[in-house]
Amino acid sequence: MSKSIFSRYRPREWSQLIGHAKLKRAIQRMRERGSLGGRAFLLSGASGIGKSTAAYLIAQDVCDADNIVEINATVVMPKMVQDWSRTQGQLMIGKKPGRAIIVNECHKLRTDVVTLLLEVLEDVRDHCVWIFTTQGKGQMGLFDDDDSGALESRCVKFELTAKTYRVQFAEYAMEVAATEGLDGAPLAKYLEAADKTECNLRAMLSMVEAGEFMVSEDDLLIELQEMVGVR
């Protein structure tokens, strides 16, 4: 089964990730100091702007792809956290023998899970990394109890925004559309899509896949008539 356009054009390295300059600089400094592992990260921001992609890129800097666990917070149970805690000292097989755990929609974590995580995140091994993502914006109170601030304080936090990069998102969608033979609309149409979706690249590429930026035969005829002065 062929993958969606979004899956096929998902960034595989940091240079391909649109925007998020602050995050990129910070990760680069940590990488240069050899201190990327042994940490927990919290990435927040609107849907489709690159949180999960950034999480994967951080994880891949620490370990091989086979050693990345990605899970939705709603299915994380206390026993899972206990198992991860017991085995985090083990080196995995691969060129990068580390381990990464990505927890999406972390604001949905159970209270008893959060309580366990507080202890686990106090001592993250150097070859391990935890990455939490959420659609929450700004300085979040992820939960309604005192453990919220305690969990956040154990993480390096980045709030990802995309509005500043609307032109880059639009140009990228236009480039993908051209590559896929689904183009024809001017850049202004892609900019409108960027504004409409709040730079949700997943939504923009879904629009590309649906042919929303293709020029119809009627549009081409009108354009031709305008070129030759026919009304």
C-alpha cells in the first residue's frame, strides 16, 4: 500500500524540518556537548507543525530507529513505566545503542502514571531520552494537580509555533505539489491554505493530495483567453 504524501515527504533529518530555529539551535548545542541523552523533552504546539517529527529527530540522534518507542498517553499504564524504568540501564543492539520513548498527547497521562514518571525522570540514563508532545500552547498546566509542574520541571520545554514560517510552509507545499504533478495554483493559494490551517503541514499536504491546487481546464481556458485578449 502506498504511503500518503505527508508520510513520504516527512522530514528525515534536521535540515528538512521547516522553521523551529530555536529548537534546532538548542538541539545542535546539546549534540555538540554530547549531552542530548539523559534528558526529557516537552514539545508543545498546534497540530501538524512538526512536534512528532521533531521528537523523532531527537530520538534518532540518541538511538537507532528500532529502539524508539512511540505511544499515545492514553494507553500508558503504570506497569509500562515500571518496565521501562527497570530496563533503561540496558544498552540496546545497534550502531546507536540508546533508547527513546516518545509519549504523544501527554496531557492525557493518568495521575498514577505521572507520579511514577516523576521518579523515573529524576535519573534518565545518558543513553536514553524521553520526549513528551502535546497540543497545549504557552506555559501549560498539563494536569489539575501538583504533579503537573513537577513533571514539566523535569523536562526541557519548547513551544513550537509556525506562523512566522508561513511562507516557507506554503513554498514547501507548492514544491511537493509540483513534484507530484498536482500543482498549477499560484503561491498565493498556498499562503491562503497556510493561514487557513494555521500552518498544519499535514492538512496542507492532504489538500495537495486531494488536487485542491491543480488548475482545471476551465481555469486554463480563462487564462488563455486573458492572454490573447478574448473576453
